[in-house]
Amino acid sequence: MSEPAAVQMDGVPVRLEQRAVLKSFLGLSLKNGLLNLVTLTLYRFWGKTEVRRRLWSSIHLNDEPFEYTGRGKELFLGFLFALGAIGLPFLVVVFGAQFLAPAFAGLILLPFYIFLSFLMGYGRFTAFRYIASRSSWRGVRFQLTGSPAKYGWSYLGYVWLSVVSLGWFWPAANRRLAGPLWDGLRFGDRPFRYRIDDARKEHVYGAFALGWVGAMAAYFVLIAVMMSILIPAMRDAAGNTVEPSLKVFGQIYAATGALALVYTVIFSPYQAAMLRSIAAGIGFAEVRFRMRVKWYDMAWMTLSNLALLTTSLGFLMPFVEARVSKFLFDRLETTGTADLDSVRQAAGSSPRTGEGLADAFGVSPI
């Protein structure tokens, strides 16, 4: 069989490119920031939708762009649903517990806070499902199958296993939680596949151990620094206890901020390794993915984004999201082929509202 015939049968190579012009997101950042101020953040649902539309249209698969079809109204309705389903019950439980004895209050609040972990997982799944359903290429939609409730219970279990293991289960949890999202993803009538054995070939626990040990050491250093600041400041010349000054609180906040920066750097090897691990597990048809990201790339991107958001008071969030998107796609490689011309639209309903729960918990991807 000739080579052209083989290509026709097996499909074509897949090439993903991010062609965003980052400067164009500066104006959008200013527009969204000002409108959020004027509307007391109500505009953020429509602003987020516009950011996604621009980002999706800048991502090209074999020279053809993706399309985002979501609407701000859907995100707003999702927010109202989350407000009614979580916000009001939470306030009722918290205020009601204040009128009870501490022991009874704990019995009420502890199960509720545990249940919040379930809701975070549930919201993460539904956010991924909504974004998939509003994403298309050549008019063919993506969709996510599976149960958000099952994912929520898995998330709850993994979170508490991580708590009792002092965080050491979390790398395994991250890999497992990626499974239902990517293995349940469909492009039209064709499934993605997530192979956890391939994901495990990328070692992550060495990088995690480095971050964990470094984080613990940095934490105890912070405690020592805070004590060295607070104890002398709370005693006057006669040895009497006094209130710490604003300068002292400023020094404490500065030390805490420095710790956050240290955490960002020392966990960068783990974050980079986990990205490589999950990407290695994802496949579509005969296409496999590989993420070439180094720890120093991750550290620089995270620190520079924090600087941009801090100095702009959050106004540059759309610009930062575009930077992250370009950062990831520039380091994403694909091998293998897929017959994209034969993909057909799949039957199935789409969610009517946006990712309200994910927005409430701050776990929405974009």
C-alpha cells in the first residue's frame, strides 16, 4: 500500500496552535474591569464569555479555529442556581449554629463543611461539562458523559484521604480525578481516552516530596520569624503587654506573602510534572499528547502572573488567562493521526446553565 493511501485510511496528523495576539487582551481587560466596577461585578458573566470566545477562536486545529458558543446569560443563571442551592443554606446553617452550644454547633457544621468538598467536585465536573458542550470545531460539538454526583463523591473521598495522609495521596488523586473528565469527553461521536498507566509513567512523587518538605521547612521558618517579630513588639520597656503596631502587622503580612512566593517556586516542579503526567494519559483516536513544560517555566509563569494581577488589582485577568493558554499550547506536542473528516455530531442534550457551583468555589477553568 502506498503511503498516501495509508494516510487517507488512518487520518491526518493533528496540529494544535494558539495564535492569540496577547496585546489584544489588554483592551479587553480594561473594558471588563471597568464594567465590573460599574455593575458591581455583575458584568463578569458576560465578560468571561467574551474572553472565552476570543481564546477559542485563537486556538486552531489544523489551521481551523475552535468556536465557543456559550452565553453570559447561561453563566448568570448558573450563578443564581448556586446562590440558592449553596449560599442561602450555608448562611442558615452558620447563623443557626451560633445559637447552639459549641458541641452541637460542631455536630452541625462539620458534616456541612465535609459536604462542601462533594459540592466542589460536583461543580468541577459540571463546569467541564458545560465548557465542553459550548465548544465546537467545524460545527461539531464536544460533550462530557458521566455522573457529576459520582465525581463529587470521588472528589470528597480523595480530599479526605489526602487530609489524613498529610497531602501525600493528592498526586494520586489528581491523576484519578483527571480520568472521568478526559475519558468521558467526546468530540462528536468519537471518544477521548485516558490511560492512567501512561500517566503514571511520568514520575511526580519526587517533585511532590521536594515541595512538601520545602513547604514544611518554610512554614516553620515563617512561625519563627513571626514570633521574633511579635514577642518583642508586645512588650514595652517595663515588660508590660501592649497591642502590636501597624508596622508589626505589616511585617507579618510581608513574611506571609514571602512564604506564598516560596510555595509557588518549590511546588513548581510538581505542578509541571503533573501537567506532563495528565497530558501523557490523554488520547484521541491514534493521537497522543505530550506536554513539554519545565519547572522553571512554570515558576516564572506563575510568579509573573501574580505580579500582573497584584499590580493591576485584578484588571489584567483576561490578559493573564490568554498568557496561560498560549504558554500551554506552545508546549503541547501531538503524535499520531485522526480521521477528523469522518467525525459526526453526536446526539445528546446540553446543560442549560453555566458552571455556577464552580464559579462559587473558584474552580472554574477559565
